[in-house]
Amino acid sequence: MKKTIRDFDLTDKKVIIRCDFNVPIKDGEIVDDNRIVQSLLTINYAIDQGARVILMSHLGRIKEEEDKAKNSLEVIVPRLSNYLGTDVKFSHATRGPELENLINSLGQGDVLLMENTRFEDVPGKKESGNDEELGAYWASLGDIFINDAFGTAHRAHASNVGIASHLPSGLGFLVEKEVNALSVLVDPVHPFVVILGGSKVSDKIGVIENLVKKADKILIGGGMAYTFLKAKGINIGKSILDEENIGFCQKVLSEYPDKIVLPVDNLVTEEYSNDVPYHTCDVENIGENEMGLDIGEKTVELFSSILDTAKIVFWNGPLGVYEFSNFTKGTERLLDKLVNINATTILGGGDIVAASAELGYKDKVTHASTGGGVTLEFMEGKELPGVVSISDK
């Protein structure tokens, strides 16, 4: 079991908290501040305990010097200051006298946000490459390290694994919550039902290989369903196809014929658009010039009947093109079903969480993961370096 922020006396300690402030920015404005909000519990706890708080995060991808101008974390400061009710200080430097002097000037309960950790990726990818010298330097700035950035827990970076290698460390409340919620899927109670959507089979191969051994049923929708249907010899018209993985789908269908459940009908159209006519047909009747963009009513009923039996449900990926209003119905109907069954219900990050928030269901499930790729890697059975590196109790 890993230590958490509760296991430390934070009073007058310099506490480095790795947050995930990688929020969407448009025209210099924050579009969605959910990740900031999710970090507040840990930051406020450190403030209340009298810590001198040093916050680190990345924002966007920094591949060249020009990327820095549009990815400065300074845009976070006003919103964070407002939420915390205190003036958050900001260091434009990621190392050196400016940063060190600001840290040394912090009093109990003060908060400093350091510039984007990925600024250290130019040159040399020191942050994302977990440069030993950089991790040691950042660790020298604090007394205790707390990792509260679940979104990067599957990456070994200087700002998580690097710092944790040199300081007493613990998990923040957000990462602790994520790990505890997802851990019920390691050895799940049964019946265990998985719903997988999204566009490509290639994105989910590891997840399918791991979960098909544990799950009682895997319900497959979204664009990836058409590669499975093609693998069964069904004509899918112009529907999205992950041709390289037809063989993988055939293998899974052959080895687990009673576990994989595919759509029986779908909404089809002749163009990838929300503004053209569409109709419902059985999957065997997709026309040569048609593409499937959502599951149909029969599939909703089929999937719903299986969900009625479930004790745990894990869902990753929408079942249709939820960005188009005409093709959200399958996802919406199944979300409505999900929140009305007697089961532990977990949404696995990314687009399905965004869809559930947009459709009003996010707060009605047991857990909606803040992770995207990290959640999938956890579901593949992989270790998370940002968690493994934390001190054991």
C-alpha cells in the first residue's frame, strides 16, 4: 500500500505537488477547468496543514521553442487563485535563482506554481525522458513530494518518478481515489460486463486481451464494432475499418464466442455528417455506400438486458459519433440504463466521460475516471510508474 498525503506532517514543510493542469486552452482562455477543480482537495489540504506549497504541471506538448508561448501555465494562475482564495505566486523559470528565491520566500500556507515542466523538453526531452539530474534538482527544492496527477501516472517523467526517487513521497487525494476505484476491476465480482466503443480496435487490443479473460461479457460498439463485424464476414459498406486488426478480431471471436457481443442493428448514412438523411437497419443490411454511425434500438435492448445482470460495469469509448446530435442516442440510452442498475459503474476516461458530462450522467455513475491513456494502460494490467515510484507505507 502506498503512502498518501495524510501520512506526513506537512507543517512548515516545502511540499511539491505534481498536479494535472493540462486543460484545454483556446484564444488564451481556459475552456474546461475540471482538472483544476479536481486538484483543489489536495492543494487545500496542504494549505490547511501549514505547508509551503510548490505546484508543478505540464501543459500541452513542447517540441520546439515556439511551442512555449502558447503553453505557459501562467494562464492558470487567476483561476487557481480564485478557487483557493489566495494569491498564487508564479515562477516563469523551471530552474535557477528566480524559482529558488520564490520558493525560499514562501510562508506557511503560501502557494507557488512553477512554469510548465515540459519547457525542460527543449532541448533534450529532460522532463519526459526522466532526466536524472533534473529530477534530483527539482527534488532538492522540497521536503516532501505528492503525486496528484493521475493523467501522467503511466509515464516516467522527471516531475513524478524523478522527484519521487529522491524524496519521501505520497499520493494526493485524486490519484488515491482513482487507484482505489479502478482496483475493483483487478479481481472483479461477477457478472462483470465491459462496454467498449471508440473508433479503432488498435487502441484497445491490450484492454481486450486482458479483460476478455476476466469479463463475463464484452459489449462492443462505436467504430471498432465494424472491424469485428467484418471479421465475421459481414459487409460493412463504407463504415470505418481497422483493416490491420481483422485477424485479431477473428481470433478473439473464435476463442471467446460467448463473451463478445456485437451490435445487431445500427443507424446508417451515406456521409460522415449530421446533416444528411439516415435510417436504421440490421447490420447484415448495410448498403455498399452506407456507413454506420450509431447503434440501433435492437442493440440498445440487447446491451441493456445484459447490463441488468451486471455487478460491475467498466465502459470506455462512446457507442456512436456522439459529436453529432443524430448519433448520440445509443450512448445516451445506455448511459441512462447504466445509472439505473444495481451495480458498480466505472467510466474509463476520455471521450465517454466527456460524453457523460455533456449528457448529464457523469455524476450519477460510481466513478468517472479523469485519466485517458493511463486508465487504458491500467486496464491492460500494466504498472503505473507514477504510482509504483511512491513510497510504501
